[in-house]
Amino acid sequence: MVLHPKAKVRVAGQEVTFCCKASGTPVPKKYYWYHNGTLLERKLHGYSSRLALKGLALEQAGTYHCKASSEAGAIKSAPAQLTVLAQGQQSCKSEPEPSLVELPSECPQDATGSRYYNVGRCPPAPCASSVGGRSECGADAGRCCGVRRMELRDVPCAGSSLPIKVVAECGCGPCAQPRVLVQGRVTAADTGEPLRFGQIFLGGRKVGFTGYKGSFTIEVPPDTQRLVARFVDRQQRFVDAIKVLPFNRRGGAVYQEVKMLRKKEPVELDGSRVNAIPLGEESGREPIGELLLPAGAFLRPSGEVFNGTVKASVTFLDPRDMATASAASSDLSFADADGDIVPLRTYGMFAVEFREQGSGAALQTGPVQVRMDAGQVWMPEHLQKMKLWSLNPETGLWEEEGILQPAEGSRRKREERTFLVGNLEIRERRLFNLDVPEDRRCFVKVRAYSNEKFNPYEQLEGVVISLVNLEPQPGYPTNPRAWGRFDSVVTGPNGACLPAFCDGQRADAYSAYVTATLGGEELEAVASSPKLNPNAVGVSQPYLGKLGYRRSDHDDPDLKKTAFQINLAKPDPNNVDETNGPVYPYRSLQECEQAPVSANHLRFYRVEVDKYEYNVVPFRESDLTSWTGDYLSWWPNPQEFRACFIKVQIEGPQEYMVRSRNVGGSHPRTRGQLYGLRDTRSVRDMLLENTSGACVEFKCSGMLFDQSLVDRTLVSIVPQGSCHRSAVNGLLRDYLSRHPPVADNNHTAAFSMLAPVDPLGHNYGIYTVTDQNPRLAKEIAIGRCFDGTSDGFSREMKAAAGTAVTFTCQERPPGRESFFQRLLTAPAEA
């Protein structure tokens, strides 16, 4: 499906047109349209690949999707929502929805000491449009609800006031169209070496190369529903990796680590004799099966039989080895006869490459046999459904090659095993798969949070949640014997729903291993030992006990805390304890996606050193559509985000909070006005005594949102405690003196500068990274800052490397306020 219908909003009486288009061989010419899953009469509506509805009535609201078919099969589009408003009904209310931001610690807002303030937000819902006809099939940005007017307010704080901009009015305007990117790195699954200058394909189109370190950036084409990318090693050391990459439709970049499977060293075969190649013997276990090649099976592309010496490389990906899951291709899905994309459960994948010895010319094969050991299939019902599949490199979908059936009378002498046998012709370089369709399916609700408080308004969007389905070994439900499939979903404003296999009869028939990453950083799961806390996990008892929740360090505290495992117990509809998540029946996807935050769900959270961020113009970095054009916006350009950090070394007996205060420095519209605050706790250097370091974000200098004049941000760095400035980086000091005006640095308890416009680097103690995703830009900059280099990355603080300014701190006498505290209580005097 290359064109999917788009969501529309109309007023009753207007008209609407939906469009879809499929490609294939032969070209699909039959199209069917469905409303809320019911087929619409072709004669009544006269549709083809376009569906036009005139004189809309309220009852015609709902979901619409199309299906295209030919003799080759069928495929369905994604559903599109049609909203029909009554006459006079508004799709965008002028009054903003509530949205809370956290104020600095010195600004409590009520008697309870709450520091949360309602700044309002406009939901990015589509607005009604009267567009009709063919233009509706194009890339029309449409109109969306957004900010029409903001107000500046002053919030009382200890001894001062804090400016804050709040949404005063919402209205319809052009929809924001942020760039949607997938970034990441391609490395070898076994050694971690990068894929240097590998080719990247979307469909059959080459779109670029990986970098020297294996890095890549893919811009997701508009209206993409399923992003299928193929990574090709031009030196042919690795099997082509075909990945279905998750992305955030709301904009920004999602980071992905792509692993490639190294090709097995070729062996020499005599083409004139019968040859058997085992599948999956490397792990020291019994092979899953074997590839049986009869005499004369090898063919040149012309069809001529080749009976000479063949260099044969057969690379098998064994799901009995948990480490192979990350290197598996595709998302293990196929299109069934009705056009639905449905999941497979794998028993192994293999890639084959046959070449003539000497010339190296590629060979094909005539009919060959794939024999699978039935003893390796632990679920008896799978024996009847086992099939052989090949992967279409352009769609990322598996296509049926044949059925595996019990061999009749083919058991060899002294052979105790029973085989499933299927036939295959190898005509092109494809990945093959031993799979069964599995219809016992559910969805698992997972949310990610910015910290361990799990506040509903502090959820993280853009987090990649990955779920690997495990099949337990009989009698050892916590010790999985194999993985069966995997899925990745990106969290939105209401979390993520991950598809998984589940079972209603045996709670431990299937289990899941779940992880979460944000910009390459692993998030932490909720602890399961020494005591399981249902309130922290997010799932109430007794269902939590049935799920058997265990964090990855449950039995060994030295293991990482970044994953959890659960039994995929299908919810019992007659048990009220199991009807509120976190596992939902497969037909309840909408219920899962719309579940309130109070419903059961599983959780990850971000582990950070103490950190606080405040923007005068509120902006959620996980939702780029929440950006507002304003002179006081921290990020002036929603298409490109530049993150700036300064490294501060602190010599003192403890860790200290360090604040950056950022105000307009040289722009006439913002001079002296606050952009925002950043508080960061210093991190101890494990190799230096009484020394810690802090990587503190500040607002970069540069053009403001109108792109007309540069502002040199006036940045003040103030550590909390009895501290005095003891050293400033010489290169930074010289640069600032050569680029006036120079900020006043009279007070030795702080460091001030008019921030440099140039991206300096570690020699100056300044770290600058530009990216289309603000979180990713900051993560990369922090990693370099910790490392003290301009191209490295570390999570261990190297306080003396690449430092801009040094403070010496000591424990102050009792009753004496620090400069930091005086700045909070009496800023004018301070």
C-alpha cells in the first residue's frame, strides 16, 4: 500500500474524498472501501481507488479503510478517521486545555507547597476543512488547532518574581509539519564493528550511505505507515539487514541500533553430488534442520546445470540464542488472504549464497529440500502449521514459499528424529524463514516517565519500547528456551501498545522481555526485589502475581536494571481484576490506546542526576508540535535544535547543584529578559579526590525565531554552596575578550559570559551539538561533556578534562547563607 487515506474533519452537509493506492505484480486494479469494518456497496458509491462522499451526515463519521487485491493477494490500508461536526460545532475550542509545568523550588504556588503551574495547551487536533476533489489526494498540510495568543505573567517566588508565558487562546491555523527522522548506527552483531559506507535502500530506491562510524539518518517520507529500510554491506561480509524501523509521527528523530549478521564462512561442495547443510549447529545444540541439495541442483542464471565446485555460505539465525534477536530482519509479519498484516512466530531464519569457485559468479538452484527436526517444535499445534517463507526486501513482509509436512518413510537408518519437509527453489538472494502464523495475540500497555515519581504529566514521548516474545522451556517458565518474535513501538502522549503472543489457558505459555531506549539511552524498569510494589510497577494485584513481573536484576543485583520480563497471561473477560490492563485482547487495540493513565500499565523511567529545566515559553521536547514561535523561546527553530553545555569543575567535599540563568544579552527585543533556568547536580569524579563536575545546559547564542538578528545570551553560572571561582579556561577567556561585549564578572561566586556564537569545543569547555531532535542533541552533548572531548561519549564524569570554569567550595559556617541562596531570597541585592 503506497498511499493510505488521511484523517479528515468536516461539517455536516460538506463532502469528503478518501484516496488509496497499492502497487504490486500484477498491478492491483480491484479496490474495496470499508466504513467501520463494513464493506460499502460499490454500485451505491461508485468508488475505485478514490471514495467520494457528498452531503455528509453525522452517522457517516468513523473509520474508513480500503483493500486492494489481485490474483497475487490482497493488502489493506491503515484506517483513517472521519469526524463529522454538527452545524456550529467547533473542532478547536478557544479555551486551552490544562497543562502543568514545574516551577523552580523557590516558587511554591499554594499552601501545600505545590510547584506546578497551569500554562495551558492547544491539542493538535485537525480542524474542519471544506477542501474537496482531487486536491485531497495530495500532500495537503491541512489546518490544525494551535496557539493563537499567549500572555506573559509573573509568578511570585522567594524575594522575586518569575516570568512565564501561558496559552490564552487557541484557534485553527496551518498544521505544523515537523521533520520525521530515524537516526542510529549499524554495527556487526558479533564484534560491534561499524558498517562503514554501507548502502541504505527504502523500497527499491537507494537513499544514502552509513558514515565512517556506521551512523545514518533517514528522513521518513510523508504519509509513511511502515518504514522498511535495507542496509547492504558493499564488501559482502554481512547478510543484508532489512529492518522495519519505528518512528515518531509527531516529528523529531528516533534513535535505532541496527545489528548485522556476519555471513558464515563458505564451504566447498561438489555440485554433481547430493549435499546436506545443517541449519543451527553452531550453538552446540542439535540442528533445527538441514538444507538438502540433490545432485545437479546448482544452476547458472541461464538455466545451465553447474556440476563443478561450489562455494556455499549458509548463515542461520538461531532463535534459541537470545542474543540473535537484535540481528533478526523484518518484524516477522505477512499479509494474509484478507490483506491484514499479521504476525509470525519464527523457528529460525537462514540466508544462502552459492558461487562458482574461481569466477565467483552467483548460482541459483532448482528444487531443494528444507528438512526441519520436529523435535525442536515444543508446541504440538505448531507442527500442523509450519511453513517456509521468504522475505520481500522492499515491503519487509514475509511471503509463503511452501508448507512443511511430516516426511513419509524418509527416516534414514538409525535416525530417531522425525522431520518436516518442504521444497524450495532459490532464484534470488532472499532471507528464508521457518515460521508458523500465530493467532493467540494481545497488546501490552507500557508508559515511560521522566523520573521515578510517575506523574501523568511527566510522560516521555519518542521512547522506543521493544518487546521480544519468549517461549519458556517446559518446567522452567523463567528460563526461556527461545525467542519467537519481536516488536518495537514509539511512545506517544498516552504511552504505547505493543503486540505480543499470549495464552488464555497457561499463563506462562508465552513470556515477554521488554526494554526501552531514548536517543540510545536505556531507561530503567521498576524494581521487583527485594519487595514487589504494585503501586510502583503500575499493575494491581492479583493480576500482577499472575503476570510474574521480574526486573532483569531480580536474582542478580549486578545485572542491568533496564528490562523486565512478564508472563503474557491473556486477560479473563469474566475476571474484573483482569479487564483494566496492562494486557489487552487483540481486538481491544483502541481500548488499549485510549486507556486512562489510571488504568494498569507497565513502566519505565529515566534515571538522571538531579536536574531541573524551566522555560519561560513552555515547550515539551517530546512533542515538537507544542513549539510556539516567540522571542523568548528557548529553541528558536523547530526544524533544527542546537544544544549548548558548559563544563564546570568543582573542588569540594560533596556534590553541588549548579544553576545557569539565561537572559537576553544583545537583542533589543529580549535584552535583560529571562529565557529559562537550568539546575544540574555535579557528578563525582571517581579518580579524583574531592572533585566533581557538572555539565550545565545554557541557551545558545544565535538568531531568534524571526531569524533577523543574533542574540548573545547572557549566561550566569552559579554553584550552590560557599563557592568561589578559582579558574577560567584560558582559551575561553581569550575568546570572550576578543568578542565583546564582555560580561561583568565582579562576583567571585559566579561566572558570567555573553555566550559565544561559534561552536567552540572541548578545548574551551563548551559543547555544542545540532540535531533535529532536542533530546538527542542534548544526550550527545552531555556524553561529550562528561568525556571532555569533542567526539567521544562517556557516562563517567572526567571532571578535569575539557573544563570551562573551576569553583572551589567549602562547607560554610552554620547560619551563613550561600550566594546561591541569597540569589533566591534577595536577587536584586545579590
